[in-house]
Amino acid sequence: MKQLRINLSLIPILTVLTVGTMPNLVLAGGFALNEQSVKGLGNAFAGSAATADDASTIFFNPAGLTRLTDDSIVGAGYVIFPTVSFQNQGSTVATGAPLSGGNGGEAGVDIAVPNFYAAWSLSDTVKAGIGINVPFGLATTYNRDWVGRYQAVESKLATININPTLAAKLSDNFSVGAGLNVQYAEATLSNAIDFGLIGRSVGLPTQPQQADGFVKVTGSDWSVGYNLGVMYEPSKSTRIGLSYRSPITQDIRGNADFTVPASARALTARGQFTDTGASAVVKLPDTLSLAIYQELNPRVSLVGDVTWTHWSRFQELRVKFDNPAQADSVQPENWDDTYRFGLGVNYAVNDRLTLRTGVTYDPSPISDEFVTARLPGGDRTLVGIGASYQPSKSLSFDVGYTHVFAEDSPINQSGSTTGTLKGKFASEVDIIGVQLNWQF
């Protein structure tokens, strides 16, 4: 029994509670969502911190509220259609035998993302607003018997962000804004456990991949951050915006539920692999965006931006268990900071109809050596198109579409109980958005 205790205390139990999954499913690298404006979707999110033409500027640059002359409400919905596939290239269990199972099926899960914004005037120079949005999110599901089942099966993250905001015009051409972000995060993640391999290592009559169990972790948290912005308008045809969104640390707390096959029940004798509370500190990044809006003539305008994201806050994922017999699980992440570049153009066909397009290059924060089954890398190029139609002074509609071209992402991830998952991920994403704007 002493040998059993020593071996189990060294076994990494699971690599879950990763708040994020394939960046193929999201559009700001890592596990961030940029779907906060359908106008922005049409420009592939280029120049959003300087556009400021509806209340969604609360998210991108709160200082832009001072440009809105009327009280207004904006409601939008987006549907994200990811296509994610894996190609096995010689994955093996720890003994060197091939990992059994297929390629996981279509892992991408279609998800809907809503947001809502309202803005109103407190005076000629002071504006207020509130935004309710989803700044981070994911949804992927592999087949439960796929070759990478010991790495990941289900990954879900949902966030809700409540963003009250104030902005003030300090001069004819300079404005400032600030907002509070009250954010709720909820995660559900799971993977299989090779109890056959673990049992054999401590003398049980089990064989690798012949006694699979399962673990599912769920958790949630509330946390608080802020966002700041300034906007400078050197002329009526030029706007320069600088915006910052603070980091947020989510202390995800919940439960870990284990399923252990009968042939491996002896492994629970010392208390390991039993249902328990679990937690993980997840450090969400801060961002800084510099953007410009430039009218070339009354019908044509250009938008562009450079956005820095502090992904290097995410250096490791450490899952802690309330059960003292269960050792921490630590997954190195070692993400890098990224710079995103976008350029877009808007064309006013007439007073009622505007067309737009844009291209954005968004590099992955994950280098090849740190790709995991939950978090493959892959640089992305976004191409967007969209249109706005205003049937009356108080009402307008926006539609947008963006396609995400993602580079293939190789993986060669090893673990003492998970084996080596070797292959590559291929993916692409389609996003459609519809928005309603009401001014009153």
C-alpha cells in the first residue's frame, strides 16, 4: 500500500479547467471574442477603437460615447460556425503502443453570441452608457473515444460582462471615457483517464486503454475589471482612438467528478480519484488598441488599428483539488503577447446604405511546442464584409460576415498518463451577425 500511495501522488490527474479552447473558434487569439459590433464584423474588427458610430463603442473605446448625439439602444446577435478537424500522425500511449480511437469527429460547436448596449446624455458634454456582452467564450466537443480523449473531450466557457460607462468631452476635439467591468465566468471541461495504464503501473491486472475512466470539472466565478479610452479628433475627417481593457483574474471554483471503472477501484483506496471540489486561477489578458478613422471624401473612409494583447499572463494552468490526497495538476502554457493588425474601408452608397469590408491579421499566442489538445495555435487572417441600412432617422440595421482563415496547427503533446498526441489541427470559421440600432 505504501508503493501505491507514492505512485499515485506523482500522477498528473487531469489537464482540464483550461478556460479556452481552439482559437479557431474565437477571433481575438487565445479565447477572446471580438464579436461586440456588427459594423466591426463587416470591417473584420479593424479600427474599432476609433469608429465610434454607435453605442457598441462602450466596449471598444468608451470615450467614443461623446460622439453620439442622441440616446440610443443597440442589440446584436452573432452565430459562429467553426469547422475543426484533427489528423492523427502516430500518437502513442506511454508504453509506445499506438493510441486507439478516431480523429475526434467535427469538434467545432456552433455557438450564438449576443450583446446589448444603451447610451444616453447626462449633459451636452457628459455621456453615460451600459454594455452587456460576452468577451470570452468557447464550445468544442470531441468524440469520447477519440485518439486524444486523455487530453480533452468537452470544453465549454461562457462569460457575461456588465459594463457601465461614463465619458466626457474635455474640449471640442478631445474626449475621455471609463467603464467598470463586472464579469461572470462559467466553465465545463472533461477528458478520459487511462486507468488501465495507471493501474498497471502500481501492480493491478489492468492494461493501457482497456480501463478508461472519466473526469468532468465544472466551476464559476465573478470578478471585476475596467476599461479606459481617449479620443482625439484633429479635424472633422480624422479620429484617433486609444483604448485599454484591464486584466481580469477569475478564480474558477467548482467540482471535479470522477468515474472509475470497477477494475481500477483499488486506486481510490487512499482517497485519490474521488469526487471533490476543485479550483484554478485563470489570468485573462489586458489589451491596448491604437486606432484611426480617416475620411477620404464624403463617401469613402478608411479604418485601421494595432492591438496588443497581454497573453503572456497565461504561463501555466494549475488545478487544485480540495481533496488533500489529490496532487495539483500543472500544465505549462507559456503564451506570448501578440500584436493584431487590421485595415478596413467604408463606402456610403447614399444617405441610407453603407457598405464595408476589412482584413485583419491575428497571430496566435501559442508557439508550436506548447500547443495542447484544448489550445491548438494557428495564426489567423480575418476577411469581413458588411452593410448598414437606415430606413428612418431613428432606426438602422447592420449585417456582417467574417471568414477566418487559420493556419494548420501541429501538436506533439506528451504526458505520463495521457501518452503522446501527435498530429495537426485544421480549421476555419464563419461568423454572421445582425444588429438593430434605435436612436430616440
